[in-house]
Amino acid sequence: MPYTLPPLPYDFGALEPYIDVMTMEIHHDKHHAGYVAKLNEALKDYPELQKKSVDQLLLSLDSIPEAVRIAVRNQGGGHANHSMFWTLMKKNGGGQPQGKVAQAIIATFGSFDAMQEKFNANAKAVFGSGWSWLSVSHDGQLVLSSTPNQDSPLSKGLQPIFGLDVWEHAYYLKYQNKRPDYIAAWWHVVNWEQVEENYRAVIE
Ligand code: MN3
């Protein structure tokens, strides 16, 4: 199978108490695995598409045959988004960013707190399921946005460096209807070294 589920880079319980162990197990082993399986199933008769990375597929959705375009958008988006999401968290994470991404955040939004406030507002405002993102545009600018469902910023010409899953499956077992509490807790597990690496990979 061309697309595979990346292993979680830490134990299922590593993000406790902010993200509970059962949520992590189901989220990774069932939800993310499901996106991978359905993407492989959708592209089984498209060997040329299978040669592309999932990010490459999402960069040019218009060029994907119509018969599988929605599957690539949803299942491929789910695969790409979650593959990044796991790496954006770690045990004993949180705090504030350092390095170039921190400088860019201050230059763009005025302060880390101002960025965080807008990011959180976008996350809370997602109606139904979706994501809040910090991305880099083609001209190197940081951009905050949200996407519905599993849509990737890549399909909008943005390179995501940082994003939060606000689907209910990401938080419902522990936080139920209290999405704002989940959003607030999540900042305690952010892996800022990875965000810095993602930012440098785009701008350098
Ligand atoms: Mn999810």
C-alpha cells in the first residue's frame, strides 16, 4: 500500500493530562488509520497518483481525476493533517516558541499572545469539524486560517507549519462539548522545536 500510518512519536499516554490516553489511541489507530486505508482504497486503480506524496496530491486538487478528487481531498487531507499533527505535540511541551518562528510571529501579529488569541478564535469558530492553522504563504508571510472537514491549507496555496484538530473525535472523551477547554489545554503540549523546524523548512 503506497500510503502508510506513521507511528506516533511518543506513547499514547505521553500527553496526559491534557490529551487523554484513550483519545490518542482511538484518534491515531482508528481515525488516522481509517483515512490512510480509505485513501489507498480510492487510489488503487491510479498507479500514477500513488507515486505522489499525499502533500503533492493536495497541492493540485484540480488535477486529480474527478472520480477520486473528493476522496483525495477528504481522506488524503485527513492523512496529511494528522501526520503533521502528531509531530506538533510532545510530552512536557508548551511554553512559547523560540528562534525564527518566534521572531516572525512577533513581527506579523505584534506578540505571541496576539497570535494565540486569533488562532484560538479561529479554532472556536469552526462550525462542525475542522482545523485552525498557522501557515506560510508563497511570499513568506505567516497566515492564520481555519479549514472545514479535512481540507488542507496546501490546497489553498499555504504551507501549514502548525495546526489544531478541532474535530470532536480529538477531544470529546475528555472535554465533551467544552471545545474551548481543549484548545486551552492543548497549548501545554505544543512541540515548538518542531514548529521552528517546519518554519525553517519553508523559508530557508
Ligand atoms: Mn482528527
